[in-house]
Amino acid sequence: MIGKSKAIYERGTLRPSEIDLLQRALVVVCARRKTKLESEDGRKLALDLIALFEGGMRDEQDLINTFGYRPRSEEK
């Protein structure tokens, strides 16, 4: 499963249901940006999603909408 970083999972920071939510959001964000999940940009997006989630943004659609539609390479 993508997003199930062993270090994060072992710390107990994220529950399996939360990892599933983040994975679904990541799949949508990467698809909209035409970014491969396994790429460096995909990894950075995953870390950004986790940071937002841990910062209190818990709604899946809000997480997805935060990233809009622009490819990551176009962001400044």
C-alpha cells in the first residue's frame, strides 16, 4: 500500500483508516497533476498531504482541493 511508511506506521501516528484516506487523496492529486505515485514529485505530494493531515486538515476532499490542478513543476 502506498503511503504506509514503516516509520510513520510504527510510531502509531497514523491509523490504517487514516493512511487509506491519505492514499486515496494522493491517488487523485497525482492523477490530476499527471504525476506518477512512485516519482520524486509523488513522494513530495505524499509528504505534503501527511503534513496537512497532521496539521488538522482531516477532510479528504479538502486535502485534494488544496492542491488544485497545476502540475507541481509549475508551482513557485
